[in-house]
Amino acid sequence: MTAKKIISLFLVLVMVGSTTTPVIATKIAENKPIPAKEKSELHKDIEIIKIDPNLENLTPYWIIIAVGSEEKGRLTTFKYIDTSKSLKDYEKEELKRFLQELWKKYPVKTIRDKKSTLVTIESGNEILLTEEDKIMLERVAMAVNEYFSSKYEIGILWNVDTHQSVAFISCKKWGESDYYCGITRDHADDPDYWTQIPPPPGYPEWYWNFIMQVVHSWTHYYNPDWATGSAPSECKYYANVAKSKYSSGDKYSAFQNLGYASHFITDVGNPLHTGLESWQTVFSSIHYSYENYISSNWESGYRFKSVIENNWYYYPISNPEQATKDLATYSHQYDDTVFWTIYNNPNTWQNDQNLRKVTENCLLETAKYSLGLIKYVRG
């Protein structure tokens, strides 16, 4: 088979979303990345779930109010309460009665079309929570976190599997040696162990909690709506250091700093590193459960790693900071979908095909930007 035919085969696999046998080990010598002339996705049939910003901005507990729009959501929330081991039976009944009254008081509706779902407040309603309401909602949130913390292993994060695999595979596709690609791989997860950087002064406590407890540092996050988080500037800094070192012949330092830069651009390929700040503070276990899902399906199950392996497109990059912002903007469109799917399907969300497609699309974009980042450093 000619090199041209092999490249054509890979383009077809990417376009149809194939997750067939990995190609990197056997075909690397016969292929090289090619620039993406236009955006292509593995999946175009994704149902986008969006929460009305007017609802999101009213309270960090918006999802508890929003799920009252459907019986499934109400029963799911009752399930979280009923399975709690920290609540007494009379407390569980008290919380469920509270929620029934809350859902009557603040009716929410779901509007669907062929490709999207919008959850919004019924026209003319305004949510004015009392201090007692907030206390009760916090108790419900604790039951939700307790459920996810007990059912799913918390702590296997997006970092090692995703960061290291993306860095190594992308590096190899440009023909670099195992030695130098190994340096990039081994340093790609280092920033997760650096000193945490808090947000600048002036942000409320819940935002500090999101940064320091959920995404772990101001540097590992970027919200394109608010232009908050410094992942883009971190990527730019280390990519430029790597580029300078590569040009001067200091390849060890070049690939070390490339690993650092790779970390920050890969972080924002995760939709939950691009927004939903106050809500993820309330339900931090959902963030960790999603990252565990990625890790658990990296080399088995859905085998998400194959998305990285099968992609040969790259985005030409002239500004790593802007490239990181562009990737964050892409993944950000899916943050409500990820969060809503996991909350609303406690027993089945890991098998949800819409969530799988969302994840694969985000990983494919991450792969393209990662290849482009390496091309930028190498010149």
C-alpha cells in the first residue's frame, strides 16, 4: 500500500469516528501530520444540553431546581437523598418534602428540538432563595456528592493518562525519537504537582473554592465567557521557552518545556475546565467522576486513547495563547451537557452514548491542537 493510500485511509477513519486498532506503532514511519483546512468532528449528531444563563446565574444550586422540570430528575434527586448514609430517615423525608415545595414554587421547563435541549425558568418567575432554602439545598448537594464519592473511585484524574498519552503520541507523529518524546511525556503531568496558584484578589469565596479545590490552580483552567484563568498564558510561556531551546539545540530543555506547555492546552480540552465554576464547587464529585470516566476508558472500554492515535490532522499554530483559548471555546460548548448527563443519570451515565461522543469530539480537537503545538515548537 502506498503512503498516499495509507494517509487517505486515516482521513476516512477520523471522519467516520473509527476506534479501530491503533495505528501509531505500525504506521508512524509512513505518515506525518497534515494541516486541517477546516474543522471536522467525529460526531455531528450530539444533543447539546444548555441551561438558561438566567437560571444558572441565580444560584449555585440551579441544577437541583432545574431537574424538577421532569419526573426523571425529581426521582434521581430523591435517589441521592435515599442512598445517603449520613442522613437519618426523618432528615431524608424532610429534604424530599422541601424539594417538592421548591419545585412547585419555582417551575422550570425543558424545551427540545432535534439537536438541543434548553432548560429554562417558566416565564415571569424569579428565584429568591431564603437562607433556610440555601441550607436545605446544601444538604441535598452533600447527599449528591456522597453518592458519587462512594460509587465511583475519586482521584484517577484527567492528568496522567490523558496528558502523558497525548504528549507522547503527538510527539512521535512528528518523527521524534522515543527518548525526546519520553521527556515530553514524563513532564506533561508535572504542573499538577506544582504549587497551586489562586485567582487574583477580588473574587468571591466560591470562586476561590472552585480554583483551589476543583481545578486545583488558576493555571489549569480558562472560561472563554469570562476570560478568566491563565491556562492560555501558561501554554504560551512554556511553548515559547521550548521553541527557543529547540532552536538553540538544547533539545532536552525544549522537550521538557514542551511537556509543560502541552499540559495547559490539554487541560482546557476537558469541558469541566472551562466553566460552571460555582456549580462545580457545590458538586465537585461530578468533576472528579468525569475525569475518572476518561481514565477508566482510556485503554479499555471506549478506548478513548484511540481517538488520539487515529488522528493525523493538526491546526497550524502561530500563537499558543490564542490556540489554547480556541480549544477552550470549543470544549466549553459541552460543559452543561456533561454536567447535566452525569447528575441526571446516576446509574447509567457512564454508558451514555451522547456523553461518549462529546468526550471523543473534545479529545479529537485536543489531538489537533497538540500536534499543532509541537509543530510550533519545532518550527
